[in-house]
Amino acid sequence: MSSPQPFAIPSQPRAPQAALTRREERDAYENNKLFKRLARLVGSAIGDYKMIEQGDKVMVCLSGGKDSYALLDILLRLRERAPIDFDIVAVNLDQKQPGFPAEVLPAYLESRGVPYHIENQDTYSIVKRLVPEGKTTCSLCSRLRRGVLYRVAGELGATKIALGHHRDDILETILLNMFYGGKLKGMPPKLQSDDGRNVVIRPLAYVKEADLEAYATLRQFPIIPCNLCGSQPNLKRAEMKALLRDWEKHHPGRVDNMFNALASVVPSHLMDHGLFDFGGLRASGRPDPNGDIAFDEEPCAPPEAVVRFEPN
């Protein structure tokens, strides 16, 4: 799933320092390796799906969580050596949740010299009024937030809206849709918004959540808690997250193969009439290497043939 990257991978900046101990040298090496891995994966995703093009104005949605901080940080650093010119503007939606530290994001963005816009909309009160006490508010909150951000993108002249969803989010979503929605539907790296006026991109699509957690610690982002609204957690998504982590621990390679499968779809071997014309299918008389092996067990790849998505 790789293609020529549109961005060169910058090195981790190093400040002048005294002689390092062996442990400090090892930590510095591992930190630099982490950044290069993230930059490579983000650059690959951008290139594979043509997420960012010459002259784009990318609106990075910044919530104050680890994922959106990492997204902004990596895009800023990739842009330094990108062969194309594009602008970045950070946008935060202040939903007036109790205890939200409104000063944190402006201070951080000003320290980085990033153009930004804070949109103040009291969606919290709307959600609390409409959703019964104790019920999960995430779904309604998300719909309200989405509508506001789409409008802001138009007002700012943004050509792309960048969200911080990562590889784990994508896998959890396809499992949720299969188990509870009865459909094969994931979270695409690039799509048209439901209002038809915006293009949404997910440059972290290839990145593992564990790497983002490590990167947030390394960069010491001023994280804002995501539970200020007091909503019940999304228990079904937490269940999918636990399932994937269990597979990762006890069945190495399974999650990698599952992710690779999202980009290797065979419509003729599924059951969607909209994707494949089963009604018009006739025997052609010609051998077809992709044809069905109707009476044979579908082979599974032996462990040594497993292709890992992310090289170490």
C-alpha cells in the first residue's frame, strides 16, 4: 500500500546539548525513530489518497486530544520540506462544556505560530437538553459539531478538513458496523462530506494509536480531557478496542492483515449486487485467475507469509 510520497521526511530537530549518557542516547534514538515512522506513514497516506494538493488550505480540527495534536504537529513539520505549497489553519470548537480550559489551545497555537480560529458554540446545552440523563451523548454531539465545522470551513475558505482519526479508529469502526449495523462500512481516508461541499481527509489513517500515545508523551502536548461533558463512554467502541488489542497481543499479524484487507477488496466474492453484476454473470469459457474455487477450502497464508503493514 505504498506509493511515492509527496513529502520528504524531516529529521527530528536536536537542540545543542552536553554529552549524553548511554540511556539518553538510546532514548533519543528511539524518539527519532518514532517521529520518522509517523512522518513516513502520514506521508504515505497523503500520497496514496492524494489528500493534499498544491494550493490547498487545510483546516486541522483540533480538539485538544493526543490525536489532533499529533496530526497538526506532523503536518507542520512535513510542510517544511513538502514539494508543494499549502496552508494550515487550526480550528477548535469550544462547545462550552463545564471546566473546559479555553486558554490552553490559543496559548499552544500562538507558541507554535499557527493561524487558528476558535469557534464558540454552546452545543453542550443543546445536547444536555435533548439527551436523557445517563445516556451517551456522543452521537448527537458529533452531528452538531460536524455541522458547525463544515460551516466554518466554508467561512475560512478551507479546501480540505483534516481529522485525527487513526488506524485503530478505522478498524473499530468497521467492526462496529459489521456487528451492530449489518454493513461493511469503515472510516475512509478521504471522502466527500455529507453536505457535498467539503473534502474530509484523515492523514493518520496508517498510524497506530499506541504510536500516537508515545508521541504525545514525547512532545508533551497540553492534553485536554475528553470527558468534560460527563457523558457515558461509548461502551461498544471500547469493546472493539479491547478486542483488537487482545488479537494484537495473542495473534500477531491478525490486525495487520485485517487492515490490509480494507485495501484489497474482491467485490465478486461478496454479496452486494450494487458492487458486482451477479445477474449478468455468465461463463466466458476463458480461465479466470480470480474466479471462484467452488469446491476447495479457501487457503490461508502460512505465518511466514504474513505481510506486516508497518515495518519496524
